[in-house]
Amino acid sequence: MQLEPSAEQLVVRDAVRDFAEAEVRPKAAAIDSEHAFPRDILRRAAELGLMGMLVPRQYGGAGLDHLSFTLAVEELARACASTAVIMDVHNSVASEPIVLFGSEPQKQRWLPALAGGSTLGGFALTEPGSGSDAAALNTSARRVGQDWVLNGTKVFITNVGEAGLYLVFARTAEEGAAGISAFLVPAESAGLKVGQVFRKMGLNGSVTGELVLEEAKVPAANLLGPEGGGFAIAMRALDSGRIGISGQALGIARAVLEGALDYTRRRHLSGRQVALDQGVSFVLADLATLLTAGRQLAHNAASLCSAGRPFTREAAMAKLFCTDLAMEVASQGLDLAGCHGYLSDQPFERHFRDAKALQIYEGTNQIQRLVIARSLLRGRP
């Protein structure tokens, strides 16, 4: 599979890198400290086509492949992890399911607005009693005439209160995965409201909280895919989303490694660069090796996805390895900066806080190990 980006993909990467360096990175510290949702950055990103990266051009998107998308997410996360997660969720688990499973009227109704940035997307699967076991969700949907009426509470919803459209998963039949359906629920729907907004350890520019549905009514035409097909839609979305999370992890890790290199080169002890100390240089070498290995895993999963080949296990491997390496690089990089790394006016501690969430969302890394192990036990070495 393709592991090295093509010339066209490098053009995308470089364009996003320029945008991130010039317009995102200078605001990242303030976004974090002020818990500020980056609306101005998102408007500018929409102008550059970054809100519709996976949407076909016929619906107003950029029509990019998943490797281009992964490269773009890495560049954004290197500058600001909060901005990267907002845009990753919007593209990979909110917009792409409509591309893959939507009817033609649904595509024409929603994709241009999502791709153009006038509507932000949200993904509402997790509930207070069903996180890793998504098939155990309790939010209900019942058919009433020409409408579906939804009741339940979703938690840990990225872009909550900012999204104009939520992909909501609800139970329409018996217990288990076969009874779950997917619905496109506009934010202005009667009976839909934002619950508690959470204060988090990191990713402070990304809004996360509860989505409450109390007799929330949507037209029957807002059912995405077939009735009972919601679980398959959710799993496909999460597979793709894990590639994006891998890109976020790579971006954070790269920012830390670059910061550690710069710091240890500028820092001198006994008239000698700290970076030249063998104990320091070996750590830097290990971190660079981890980053390179993670990038190969992520690019492999992205290439398989773009080629239409099975990629569930590869996405799980990439997510597991890349998010663990991001935490390792963030921790080691902070150590290399010593007391300076622990100060809030330095980026090391922000990267450390941001990196932790990546091991948890889009399926915890324990769940990724289950996915990989089940694939092995089915006979795929």
C-alpha cells in the first residue's frame, strides 16, 4: 500500500501547513487558556476547503482521499490540537457517513452546508451507560406518523452546542446492535437541547458535553441508511475516525519533538548544548523513531481506506500505536525541558494535557486491542 504521499497529497499537506503555521499556531495558547472555541479559524478553514475534505466535489467538498486528510489533520494538530479535533469530527464521523450512507436528497440537503462550513457536524453515539459497548445504548426512537421521535441523553459529544447537525444513534427495535438506527438531527429540532458542558483536562478549545433529546422530532426522511443499520454506520464512522485520531496524535508528537529539539539545542550546560549529551540525544532518537513508525501505520490504514479495502484492524493498530506514542513523546519531551516544560507559558504542558484524551476517545486503546485480537483469532495473522 501507499505509504509515501504523492505530489498532489504533498501540495495539500503544504497548504494546510502554511495555514496552520500562519493562522492557527499563533492563537493556540490563547484558545487553550481561554477555553475559546475557534470560530474565526473555522471560517477561514472553510474558505480553504478544509471543512469538506472527504466530501465529493459534486457536493461542494474537496474530494480528498484519506491519506491527504490524515496529513492535513497532522498539520493542524501540530499547531492546535483543539482545532484539529473539531475539524476531524466534523469531517470523518459527521460528514463522511452521509457521503457513504445518505440518500441523494440527504446528500444534496446537507453536504454542501457541511463542506462549506455554514453547518458544523456532531456525532452522538456515547451515552452515560454505554461507552465502549455501543450496542447497549438506550436512547429510543419511535415512529409517529411521518416523523421519528427521539428520547435519551448522549454524553461526551464533540462540538455540542456549536454543531448545526448531529448524527444521532437511537434504538428502534430489540436490544442489541440490530435494533440501532441512525438519524440526522438538526440542532434547531424541537426537543433537542444542550445539557452540561464539561470542563476538561485538555483540548480546551473543543466543546464537549451532553446532548439531551426529549420528544425530539425529526422527519422520517432524516433516517440515515436503513432502519436497524445504525450500528454498522457507527462502526464504519469510528474506523475512519481512528485514522484521523492517529493524525492528531502524530501532530501533537511532532510538535513536542520539534520543541524538545529546539529547547535542548538552545540550552547549554558547561558550555555545551544539552542536545549533545548522550542521555538526551538517545531520548530524541527514540522519539523520532516512534514518530516515524506511527506515521507508517497511519498512512497504511488511510491508504487501505481510500482503496476500499478492509481497514478496521489497521485503523485500530494505528490509533493504538499513535496515541500511545503521543503520550510517550509528550511525557518525555516535557522531561527534557525540565521545570520549563512544566510552566503554563510553555507549550509542553499543553501538549501533554491534549495528548491524553486521544488514548480515550474514538474507542479506548483497550478496545483497540480487542479489535486487533479478534481479527487475529479469526485467522488474520
